Amino acid sequence: MQRSEILEKSCMPKIDMSLEDLRAYRPALTRQPDFDAYWERTLAEAAGVPLDATVEEIEYPVAGLTFRRIFYTGWRGARICGWYITPAGDGPFPTMVVYHGYTCPRSAIYMLLPWVLAGYAVVAVDTRGQTGDSDDPGGYSGGHFRGYMTRGALDPEEYYYRGAFIDCVRAIDFVVSRPELDADRIALTGSSQGGGLTLAAAALDSRPKVAMARVPFLCHYRRAVEVSDKWPYLEIARYCNWNPDREEQVFRTLSYCDNLNLAARITCPTLVTVGLQDLVCPPSTVYGTYNQMSCEKEMLVYPYMGHANSEAQWEPMLRWLNAHIDG
């Protein structure tokens, strides 16, 4: 038995379930009868809108690479902004599409350079209305608790993450539109909210070759609200506390954008990481979603990791990526 396996077996999480129970945990889905029809209708509407992408080269103090700022049209007219970085040469390059964490902007350029060093072009996009440069036309009825989790939470047609998920799919449309990029070698990644967006995009679009979701958020909302007293899931609890008569309506809306219900749609090989000390995205929410996947998959388990990205995960992630992107 390898040292990592001994470590994993000898360490039990201090929160949530035991590792044995996590691996067996298959919660009931909360999919509504029209779940698939809802997403097929949403995707069809988005596909009918021109991408209208703009690309502007920018200066950055690293020689040999090309740096650009892009905008494209996302869900219902939102202009989504991102970085677009390409290695030296003519391509076609494999592409890493990067989604970011909750309330943050897209990653700083220097944080994306390891992917370019590994030979990838990078497209890193802002989530609508959050700290970066992507706008959010909104159109939400009623109020919401602070943040984004309850924006439009009374109506699946208006819910915030419906648009955010489609914006992520449109990032894949951008990659496919570029002749210097290899449409058959698209990888998705992100951490926390970015991990949840990675899973959602992989579930809604069959074009990615691989997906790597690190400590993913946006998974198994009911369980998250029950066991976590941390933000952002606490936004849902606070809203329902103030509006107890709307609780079922809220969770019905959220069910359409819950990766627990989307996971079975993922077809590409998928790598997921989980920290067994994570109070923000509890392990049972990650495992509950992971256990619904029928694609080729692997979980990297970190018994002592909270809601963070252990440096130890990068080498196994890269090895996994290299084994699957050209497979």
C-alpha cells in the first residue's frame, strides 16, 4: 500500500461524514420533471444569439506570449470579459478554460502562466456581475439576500446561476470559434465557485475533453445549507429564515442549477478534489455530486485540507491532465 493510501485510510474528517460513508453517499436527486427540457430550451436560446466576440491585444511584461482581453455575449445580452493568452507558435493549441471563485474577478494573468508553460492557451472569464468586468443585465423579480445565491431565487427563469452557467458554455463557444485553438482538446478548471462552474459547463456541453473541479461549490444545496454555517451557502439559509413561506419555492428554483442534478450529464473524464476539513463546501456535498457521475472520474482526497488549494494537488492534477487530454 502506498503512503498516500495509508494516510487517507488513517485520517477521518473532523466534520461531516466518515470517508467510508462519503464514498457510499448517494442522496436523492431533486430534479424537477422538466429539468432536461429546461436546460435544452435554455441552451437553444443561447445558441441562437451571435457571440459577437471582440479581441484586443494588451501589453504584459513576459516575452514570447500573446496576451489579449476579450469580450463576448453571454446569457441575455451580458457582455462577458476574459483574458486570452496563447503560447508562442501558430497552434492549434489545447485550451484551458478557467472559471473563478465566488465574488472574485478572473485570475490575475501571472496566476494563469503555469497553464501556458504546460503548452495550453488560456481563456479565463469573469462571472457575470461579480468583481471583474463582466456585466449582468439582471431582471430579477423581488429582493434577495446579499451576494448572488438568492438572486432570482423565486423563479427558475430568472435565477442568477442560469445565466452564469450559460456564460461558461459561451466561453467554450469562443474557444471553438478561434482557428488557432484545437476544438478537440478543451479542458475546463476552476476552484470553489469555479469548480462548480466547471462541473456545470461540462454537464451542459459535450465539447470539453476533460474537466478538473477543485473543491467545487454549487453542489447539493439542501445538504450544504443543513451542515454549513459558512458563506456563501449561509445566504440561502438567511433568506429562508426571513421568508419561511418561500423555502420550498427557493429550493425548487435552486434545483435547476444544482450540480447534484447536473452531474449525470457529464460525459468527459473528470477530476474532482475535496478537503475533508472543508466547512465552506462540505465533503458530503462534493461526494454526493461526484457519486452521481457515470463518466470516467477520479477524486483526489486531502484529509487535512479545508476550503483551500493544497500545493500538493498540482502535480497529480497535471499528471492526470496529461494522461487524458490526448487520450
